Amino acid sequence: MGAAMPDLQAAVDDFCTKLRRRQVEGSMDTAKFTALLLRQVISHQRIPPSAQASTLIDAVKSVGLRMIDANRLELAIGNVVRRVLHIIREEDASLETDGVTGINLITDSDDENDGYNIAQSGVSAAAVAAANRSALRAPSLHNLLEWIPSSGATTTVGPTITDPEVRSRSSDKNSRSWKLKHSVIEGVNELLNDIENYHSQVAEQALEHIHQNEVILTQGRSRTLLHFLLEARKKRSFQVFICEGAPRYDGHILAKELAEADLQTTVITDSAVFAMISRVNMVIVGAHAVMANGGVIGPVGLHMVALAARRHAVPFVVLTGLHKLCPLYPHNPHVLLNDMRSPSEILDFGDVSDCLDDTTGGPRLRAVNPAFDYVPPELISLFITDSGGHNPSYLYRLVAEYYSPEDFAL
Amino acid sequence: MKSEEEISRRRGEVSGAVTYEWLTQAEAARFHKDPDNFKPLRASSLVGQQQQRLSDEREGLFSVIDEFNLWRSKPELAEAVAAIKALTAVIQRSEATTMMGLEIDLKKASEALKAWDETSISLSAGCDLFMRYVTRTSALEYEDIVAGKARLIERGEKFGEISLKARQTIALLGKDFVQDGSTILTHGCSRVVLALLKLAASNGKHFHVICTEGRPKNSGVEMANQLLSAKIPVSLIIDSAIAYTMEKVDMVLVGADGVVESGGIINMIGTYQAALVAHSMSKPVYVAAESYKFARMYPLDQRDLPLAPCYVHFPGALPESVIAEVSTRDYTPPKYLTLLFTDLGVLTPSAVSDELIQLYL
């Protein structure tokens, strides 16, 4: 495909290695690098005159799958890959509307034919469901001028409007592929912009939620949270209780940062949450990932805080960026999406090495160190995203807006 | 003269350019004006015309019902899918020469099918959706009836295919939610739930199913038999034992007679109970329903449902003054449901009304 490809392959390999070695971590960094890499892939991809969108989609999918496999815990990678695929499909669809109609219905029936052989070809159920949805939906703009079945009838309706475009169709193809690439890259640039700047978008809403002399409880450390609280500090004075977030004790670092910004901070242990929650007005936390049903994956201990908040009727607010919204459902969250870290963070090896004796039928002492917690949607009051504040039951709309159902199962 | 009963029964009926009520009033006026020389206006010619038209309609109607029964004879086919296939056949056999005529034929056939079983929500929802889907096309503006008809038939067949494959799609989507080693409670005998569980079992998942007895129709035994034939371990419990067994249940999986606008479901009586108990014990409640069951209704309480009574047998003689509750359906509000598996994807209850709007507009 050209001299650029080996460089691109090297870049992708390098990124995958970094992901595997956990040298790149955190949803924002991984999302940013994924988007950058995919933008490179798209700009280097040569597009044939026909089936333009599907070539791009295949290229992005193959690179995306490799990146997702490198670190399955970072859901942000999969989210960005799906966002890019959605951008490609949307730009393709909008170019169809401007151009000649009549070809797009074929893509519809292609999906359907795939659906007919569910058992044999193993096409995912989600793709079939998507095909059903698009078949049953109200006809959109590009379906208005429809293809008429060739039963000998003359096509008297429709083509009169498109006649001038029909003539220049062949020369259009090349400029169309350029247009597609260009608009997709623009879309990806917008996505990159959103990912890098979501902190400030979320922080802008801080004044609406934090009021004078309130007591806020939080847990762990989150960049978004820091910006949010600092933004509110500019105009309001309030107090913050921080759970230290064992075993990493991120809360200590956040407490220091907030105290330096002249905010009254109190550090408490995770176990003290229930004792202190009655004095708190609101709980605000960041999230690692948000699932399609509104559930949140956050640092370990978050579920306890959520339960305490529910018990004392304290609003539980989650700050998140749209790139953290994953279109999948958590079938078995406690097993599937948790990261078991090294037990040395909890127990020092030297202290307990004699209990770890293997000869008498396995170690008697075990230390489990999960990194994440799943909070079910019933415990969450509000999501504050870069597109505004939303109810957990509204997330399905955001998922439908930013992702295509064909991409749910990659 | 004309009894109140007859007037209310035939209210709105039109013969010629006037309604039946107008006719009766006009006749009554004439009678009072001149009682001795009164001759009823319903001359044989008028009656004859009406009767002719009625019998014509019945002729066409019979073929729809016949077609419907033909499709229904296949045991695996859902009622609504059979209705959809029958309506597609109506388009094919219609002799209308204009698109409006075709639409009217379809409407009449749809009414006839709905009247065949007035208590079935999925049947009427399926017919309504079919009508909306098929007629919502620019083909209606074509002057050429042949092309327009071909387009309508194509859309009708597409809808029929989607509905036919719906159970398969739902089974594929829902099988991942069945965990290995879990216990599933189910209520009522739903073919969609059966398909889902059979697919999960054939994929090597091991799980245990608890079926409720399902009075008054005793559907639990039927369900248990079907599951046993697929080698899935089954327990049977009486309906009152739902709360007792709920602590060892991991999830509740039910089908639906209809899915309503709020995202709630209408299903066999006892589903609401199971959902309430599950909710209080934090167990997820999953519903497997095809998209043609989405109905444009919004029940506010249990009395808002269309009546579907059946005879309930109580052992021992019941004194006459005791009124037995004979309803066979209840409404489960959306807050007790976790997720709905449909052939349009896995939906949260709040997403259902969104999808309904997309289907109906």
C-alpha cells in the first residue's frame, strides 16, 4: 500500500506493546492515542472507487481489534474504535444523500442477507438486530427516492430530480472517495478534540451543582473531579471529604492538590464512609467506564460509597466523558471486567511468606486485590458528561447517537 | 319500534348517505305523522344492496381468516406472525385497481383478523405495525398499481421475515445473559424463552430452571416438559412459593403478551408478583419479547388492560355469592424490569418508548 505502511504497522505494534505492559494507562490517554493511530490508518488507507466505506471500516476494525486485545480492561479503546466506525458510516450515509440515490438500498439488503444465515455464517445477533431496526424505521431522507422493483414498470417517479447528477456520476467517484476520507478525518479530529477537552466541558457545569457551604464527599483521584472542584471553588466556598482509596491511597494526593487550592479538605478511611455520610450533602466521583445500562465501573470501594449514599438519601453524581461510555452490558461484572492487581499492595511478602507454604495442599493465606467495582444504575442519581447532565436511564440515547449497532460485537 | 338494543348495536352503521340512527328517527317521524298509512322505508332494494355488500365483504373476509388459519396450523408459528403472513397474502390476492382500494382491502382484512381474537394484544399490535410499515412508503404515490403492489408485497414479506426470525434473534442476543451454574425462574409458557434457554443449553451452559405452576392455565407443566426434552434440569413450584424460592434464584426470565409504551409488559397473571418479589430481593428480571408485540397502550393500573377472562376451577363447591377473579393477565410496570431482549436489540425499559415512536412514526 506504499512506504507509509511499515511505519504505521510499527506504530500500531509499539502502541499495543505499551498497552500490554501497562505503560499507557487511564481512559483518556488510551483513548487519545487510539484516536490518533486510527486517524493515521484512515489517512494512509487507499480507497477503491467502489465500496469505499467498507474498505475503511475493515481497515479500522483490523487495527482496532489488535489494540483492544492488547488490553481488554481499557474499555475506552473499544469505545473509540466504535466511535470512529460510527463516524465512517455516518459520513458515508450523508454523502449518499447528497449524491445519487438508488444504490444505498443494496447495503440494507446485504445486512438482511447476512441475517438470514444466522446459524451458518455466525454473524452476530447484534448486527441482525441492527438490520431489523434499520429496516423497520421510518424512511429517512435517502430512502425517499426509492428503488422500484423491476416488474416491467417504467420509473416515472424520482429520477427526474437526480438526472443532472447521473451524468457526472463517474467523475464523481474519485472526488467522492476524497470527500469521504476528508470528512471522516474531520470527524476523528472532532473526536480527539472532545477527548482532550472534556475536563473543561464537565467543569463548566460545576457551579450548577455545588452550592455555598456544601459538604462534598469523594473517593479516589480523578482529573475531571479535580478540575470540577477547582472550577466551583472560584465562586463558592465548600468542604470536601476524601476517602483515601486504599490500597493505592490516591485520595491523599487529591487531598493535597485541593488543599493547595485553598479548599477545606478532610481525609477519611474507606471504612469510615458510613459514619460520615450523614453529614454530607452530595457525593461526586469520577468513573473508569460507564456501561450501556447506566452501571458504572469505578475504583474499588465505590459501591460501598454508593450504598451509603442511597441509605442516607444523598445524591450520587458521576463525572464522565463520552469516550468512557461503552455500548456493552455487564453480564458478569465482578468477574469479567475486573483487574486483579498484585497482592503486595495489601500485604508485604516478607510478613506472610511462611503462610504461603504450598506443600500442605495450597497456600493458606490469600490476598485478593481487585482494582474495580461495579455500581448498578439504581444507585446513581446523575451523570455529568461533556454533553450535559443525564439520568442513568437516558444513556441508551447517547449510545444510540454515538455508536452503530453493527459495531457492538467487534 | 326499533329497540334500544338494536339501535345501540347498529350505531354508526351507514347505508347510502345516512346513518342508521337518522333512518330510524326519520321513520319514527313519518310514523307519528301518519300512523295508519305507514310503510317502513327499509324497502327490499335497500336491504338487498346492504346484504349484497355484506356478503361480498364476508366473502373477502373469509379468505383472510382461512389464510390465517392455514398459517396458524403450524404449531411453532406465533399468532401475530400468522396474521402478518395472511395480510401479505391479502395484498397479493387483492383485485383493487387503485392504491386507495388496496389500502381499504388491507384495513378490512386487518379489522377482521383483530375481531377474530379480541383479547390477543400481540395479534392487534402485529396487525397495526404491519399496516403502518407497509403503507408507510412512497409507493403509495405511484400511479402504476402493479409497481406499487409489488413494492407493498416486498415490504410485507420483509416484515414477515423479520417477525419469523425474531425468536432466533432474541435467543442469540439473550443467551449470553444466562450464566453457567445459575438458577432461572420462569413464569408462563413462552416459546421465545424456550428458544433462548435451549440455545444456551446447546452452547454448553449448565443451569437449572424453576417453573411456576401457572394457574389457572397450568402452563408450568407444559414448559417443564419442553425443557426436559432439551435435557435442562427443571423444578416445579406452586405460584405461592415464588417468594420462598426467590433467594436461590439468580434471574427471572419471562416472555410477554404485549409490551406497552411505558416499557412495562402485559403477561400471564402472576408475572407482576414475581417481578415485585425479584425486585425486593435485587434479582434481575429479563423479558424476551418480539418487536411486533409493541403496542400503543399505556395502562395506568391493572384495570386498564383489555379483558381476557377464563374459567378458573376452584376445588370444592363455590357458593354463588362468591365472585371469582377470572382475569388471566396482569401489567408489570417498567421499574421492576431490568432489560428487554427484542429482535431490535437489548433494550432498557426506558428505551422501549423511543423504539415505539420510531416504528410508528
